[in-house]
Amino acid sequence: MAFPSAPNDDDDFRKDGLLASERAGDNAPALSISEISAQLKRTVEDRFGFVRVRGELSGVKRAASGHLYMSLKDEGARLDGVMWRGNAQRLGFMPEDGVEVIATGKLTTYPGRSNYQIVVDRMEIAGEGALLALLAKTKARLEAEGLFSPQRKRALPFLPRVIGVVTSPTGAVIRDILHRLSDRFPSHVVVWPVLVQGQGAAAQVAAAVRGFSDLAPGGPVPRPDVVIVARGGGSIEDLWSFNEEEVVRAIAASTIPVISAVGHETDTTLADFAADLRAPTPTAAAEIAVPVRAELAAQVHDLQARRGRALARLLAHARERLEVRSQRLPTAQALLSPQSQRLDDLSDRLRRALVHRTEIAAGVLARHGGALRPALLTQRLGRERERLVAQRLRPEALLQRIEHARGRVEALDRLRRSLDPEAPLQRGYVLVTDRDGHVVKDRATAAARAALTLKFADGALDVATSDAQPAVVSPTPAPAAARPASRPRGTAESVQPKLL
């Protein structure tokens, strides 16, 4: 098989179009991807350095860095957008999918994905209709979470000691509230100054509501019993801070009952639905928070008068009942006459009983008095003396009893001596025991013991036994006092044990 020959120079490759080359006079040099992306970025930013775009938000996402990413779309196209953290924090509303806005910024490209996007500097809701649509959408979402449920509403205290007010410290609202509270019932008011309109107003209002809830009872700043969130009237844009989700959630999570008094009677915000009670105006909120002091004083006075009249009527009725019942009671003489008659009867019976008992005792004394004459007593004393002399102890009887007892003792002593196991030792017998002190009575038992103890009258002797004649192990001399002086000491070989 034949292969084509290799080219001999570079011109042949260039002619075939295999290698790129730049010819003389060529005004289109090859650019890198980064170079073309940079040129495109400059072109787009120069041409569209300031644009205002109207569209519907889609895919809104807030990154952990605080930057806001989104897309703006209409019926036929979609434009990616980004809003850096500094501008996103100054937004006057919460961006959500489906909200129609007008975004102001500049177009730029993102070389990493080869697309273009808008860098938003400012974002506004496109018209009141879009604003109302956002409001309705936010309301439906929060209502689905149960933040507006009537079951979570709390009753206001009847007479709060401390009232917290969240509002602007320079507006007419705080003056109206303080004036109305002073007229109705002077109370301790704690004002938390906040912005009620514009950038940052929602965050300040939410922080104030949470701050009142975080106050500890008995602290340096008194904890309110009720909180009034108030603002004067205005357009929907002016009141929009009180439609922010942050404010609504702070009011719903408050541990203190909240009265919402935002705008005039016809104005309604989401804060009104989350609060425990809505007041049509800030002045009405002050009227709702406290009762009228003069009316309370008059009511207390009326109650005191009614109590006095009720007590008077009660006493009068009790007096009448007492008089009627006292008339039906029997007299003291009627109550005591039976007992008086019984007392007279018992007194007469007692007198007769005493006389009778005295007569019986006199008869008994008369019967026994004869036996107590001196002559009879002397005669009885003589008889008893004779009996005593007859019973006197005689020496012969005592000596006889002593001799009888001595005979019994001597007989017992003879029996003791006859039963003494060591008595035969005096007659030449030996007492054989083993090392445990048991008496050996026969030869078989003695042969089974390795050593025996032979006890004589004058001492003991330890011996070792065998089938032959026993051998001496070690003699144990008797005490000197017990050893007879005239008896000769025998040797070990001359001892012939006798088994007992």
C-alpha cells in the first residue's frame, strides 16, 4: 500500500487551510474569549449605562452575602438582574415573585455565562395596582400561616399601669395620644421613637415591638402592659412600612397585647390584622387603652352608695325577722318552771336520803361499839401475847436442824471425793490422756496416738508410744509445793504406765 509523501515546507499547509496565519494587511486579528468578552462588556455598559426597565419579578433569591438575584420578564423576553447588598438593604418593600416593578440601573455582561444582565440600583413597584397586588399576595400568605387568626387575639388589660407607644416622637400622633390619655386617665407612657415612613422604617418599628417584649418586669425601664403602634394618615406608599412582613411578624409574636392605630379610619394595613385590636385613629387607641377616670370614680361612688343601701335593707329585714321570731319565743319563767320544780324535788329527796344514811351509820356504829370496850381489848391482847410466846424459837430445834444439814453436807463431800478422777493417783494409779486432753481408756486407743501424757500424783510426763515399751519424750515436773519431799524421783525407764 502506498502512502502520500509528506509535505516539504509550511506553504503547502497554509495553502490547504490547515494552519491559521496572518497575512500582510489583515485588519482582523484573532481575539481571545476574554478580550472579546471585555470589549462586549464595555460596549454594552457605554451604550446602556442608565436604563429603566419595567417587568415582572421572577426567581427572586437573596444570597447569604446579602446580594439580591432576580429576573425581569414580560410576555416575550427575560432579563437577568442583580442588586448588590447596599442597595438591597435600602429597598422599601420585600421583593417577591410576580410583583411588577420598575428597575433602574445599567446593563452589563457576565462573561462567566456569556449573557447580559442589569445591575439594579433602585427598584420601585410599578403603579398602585401592582402595590395592591403585592399587598393582597402578602396578606394571603401570612393569613395562611395563622398570623391573623382570631383565636390568637388577646384581651387588653382593663387598667394598664404602663403604656408603650411605638411612633415618631416629633409628629402630632404622640401629642394626640398623650393629650387623650391625660384627659381620660393619666398613665405612665413609655415612647419608643421610630421612623414611620421611608427607608428603614419597617425595621425600626419591628425592633421597637420586639424590644418592648424583651423588657424584664421590674427593670430600669418599666415593661408596658399594652403597646400602641401608631401613625397618622397617608397614602398607601406612606403606610407601606406597616405592610412589611417583618413588622407583621413582630406584632404577631409580641408577648404584650398590641393595639394598631395606623392611618385614619379608612386606612387598613397588615399590622391591623396581626394586632390584638385595631383602633380607627391614634386618638381612639388612647381611648381604648384606658377607661375614663371620672367615670370610674363615679361608678365606684355609686357602688359604695348601693352597698350602703343594700346593707341598710339587709339590717332592716334582719331586725324585722328578729322581732317577729322573738315574739314567738316562750318566756323565761315558762322555760325554767319545769327545771325549778325538778330542783325542788331533788332537793327534798337529797335531804331525806342524808337523814336515812345517817340513821344507818348510827346503827352500825352502835353494833360495833360494844366490841371496842377497854376490857375486851385487854383480854384479846393477852391471848395474842400467849400465842406469840408459844411460837417463840427453841435452841434445841435449831441445833437439831443444823446437825441434820451438816450430815447432808458431809455425805455430799464424801461422794465428791469418791468421784474425783485424780483421787486414785494418790494410790499409785496414772491418768493417761492424749495431747487434746481426752482420757485414753484402752490399749488400742493408746497405740493409735503418737504421744501421750501420763499424769501422776506429783506431776505429768509426756511420752511417745510404740508397739514395744514406751519411750520418754519430755518429763514435766510437778510444782514444788505439790511434790512430796520424801518420795524419790524415778527415771523414765522405770515408769510402767497403767491404763485406766
